[in-house]
Amino acid sequence: MAGINRQILLKSRPDGAPGLDNFELVRSPAPEPADGEVLMRTRYLSLDPYMRGRMSAAKSYAKPVEIGEPMVGGSVGEIVASRNPKFAVGDIVSAYGGWQDYALSSGVGLRKLDPAAAPVTTALGVLGMPGMTAYAGLLEIGRPKPGETVAVAAASGAVGSVVGQIAKIKGCRAVGIAGGPDKCGYVVQELGFDACIDHRAPDLARQLEAVCPAGIDVYFENVGGAVQQAVWPLLNDFARIPVCGLIAQYSAAPMPGPDMVSVLRKRLTLRGFIVWDFAAKQDDFLREASEWVRSGRLKYREDVVVGLENAPAAFLGLLQGKNFGKLLVKVA
Ligand SMILES: NC(=O)c1ccc[n+]([C@@H]2O[C@H](COP(=O)([O-])OP(=O)(O)OC[C@H]3O[C@@H](n4cnc5c(N)ncnc54)[C@H](OP(=O)(O)O)[C@@H]3O)[C@@H](O)[C@H]2O)c1
């Protein structure tokens, strides 16, 4: 028997940095599945930077959350009622259930998970959308070659941690940029990057230059802002820049752009992408990344907050670098 469904709605759109007052928690009875549908109980909710974009009405690659609608998000759920022959009560699935205890689905887009193969939370992180983003963005756009230098910021996070570890697997020098000594220590000692620089260091540009003696061949762009400005002069001719995210700029006034004269003189390739542009690579990703996780070549760290009601505060923390690893909410 399903119970009360707590939902976290978008109450208002932020102007600049979002706050707790942009969200509202409401309660209603859990819905009943119609013919062909399943009802899922959310076990884990994924919190991701793109959700900042969904809070805004600005035109983007995906439609915004409307005021009064539940916030969207990836989830791991357990099927608690099924009127769809492909799913049985008790199945654990990865879904897009949103910030709520219960979600209905037609079954489209659900992927059954095998808890014996890997912890189910990995479907939201290293073996989920963020891992796939790193894999596809680095290999399809970055095209790293052995011996090259790959730089990535938010290096201890869900995407950046995978980017640097795959760069190492491919024989590259991996240079991370992260917020603070704990994250930088983890990136080098646990994840095996060659170096990691604190983006808050006053001499970021000089420190970065010191650990990139042969320049930078692939800059996996996760943050923009001051990090981008420090990286730009170090780019080698024909460097590739998968433009994955600009988290430093999501709530800020527009920054002065990169030096386009360098784009010309150095014949740089920069390309924006959304992870699902590479949907055709998902099977390759799951096969390779699952094997790397099993063999210990691809490590991951999760930052698990307990309680759906704590999702808004945890999300605000993500935008300020308070998470350490893939941010998840344990809902039930
Ligand atoms: N294109 C796509 O399809 C796609 C898919 C997934 C993610 N993304 C993007 O990839 C990036 C990383 O996402 P994620 O899920 O892996 O998040 P994450 O790294 O797990 O968490 C976000 C991290 O961003 C860093 N950060 C926040 N504000 C910053 C600032 N002002 N300057 C520098 N760093 C800052 C913080 O790390 P530090 O404490 O280390 O600074 C924070 O922990 C985001 O830009 C996201 O939007 C894009």
C-alpha cells in the first residue's frame, strides 16, 4: 500500500543564486497506476547542477520546471505497484522520478538494475548520467591521445572524477582543479590524478602552469569563470575543449568570454554537448565503465544526504561546492 507522497515543488524562480524560499514541500496521497503504468517508490534522488537551469525560464535545451510543479531529477526507485507486464513489484529501476516519494511511469526510460552487479546508487553517478557525460565528452570530443595533458575542474565531483580517471586509463597526464586541500588530496591520492590545484588559490594561474609543463591538450570545461581564464593561456595548438558545464556562471551575471583570437591562432576546437547527444554510446559506456569499476581502475565517491526534505539545502550546497562526490538524497 502506497502512502503519502511528499513532493518538493518549484515555488518561485530565483534571481541570481537560488534560496530555500524557491522550494515548497507539499503532501498528497500517492497516485494509483493506470493500465500500462507502474508506481515507483523513490529510494535515491540524484541532485545535479543542471537543475539550476530547470529553475529558470530562460530558453535552453530542456523545458523549465513550471512554478508549482515538482522539481525533476534522476532517481532509483522500487516498483511498488505494477500494471505493466514488463515490471514486477520489487524491481529496482533507474528512472526520472523527480523530487518526490512516489512517481508514476509508463515504463519508457526505466532501466532495471541488478543490485548484485553494483550498488544501485552507481546508476545515478559513476555508472549513470554523470559517468556517461565524462566518458562520451572526453572520448568523443576531447579525443585524448597517450602522453597528452587533460585538465578538468570540479575534479572530485561526479563528472570530473571520471574524466581524470579515464584520461589516466588512456595514458594521459590528468590535472584536476578542485575546491580546497581535502578534495585536491583525494583527487591525487585516491583517484590517481597527476596533480590537482585549488581553484581558490590566489596564484591559481601560476600553480596550474607549473603542473602543466607541456601545456594543455584537452580542457574538459565543467566550471567556466576564473578556472577557464587560468586554463586558456596554457592551451596548446589544436587543443580540444568539450564544453560540458559552466557551474561557476549559472547564477552569475554573464562573464567576459574566452579569448577568441586564441581560438583562431591555435586552431582550437571547442564543442558544447549534452550527454544524450551520445545516447548511441551508452552500451559501450556501461560495458567499459562497469568493468573499470569492478577492477578498481575507476573509483567513485558518493555524498549521501538523508531525507527528501533536505534536498533543497543539499542542492544549494552543490552550487557552492559543499558536496564531496556525487550528491544523492536517500529518500527511503
Ligand atoms: N553537458 C552535459 O550533458 C552535462 C551532464 C552532467 C553534468 N554537466 C556539468 O558538469 C559539471 C559538473 O557536474 P557534476 O554533476 O559532476 O557536479 P559535481 O562536480 O559533483 O558538483 C558540483 C561541483 O562544482 C564545483 N563548483 C561549484 N561552484 C564552482 C565555482 N564557482 N568555481 C569552480 N567550481 C565550482 C564544486 O566543486 P569544487 O568544490 O571542487 O569547486 C562542486 O562540488 C557541471 O557544470 C554540470 O552542469 C553537464
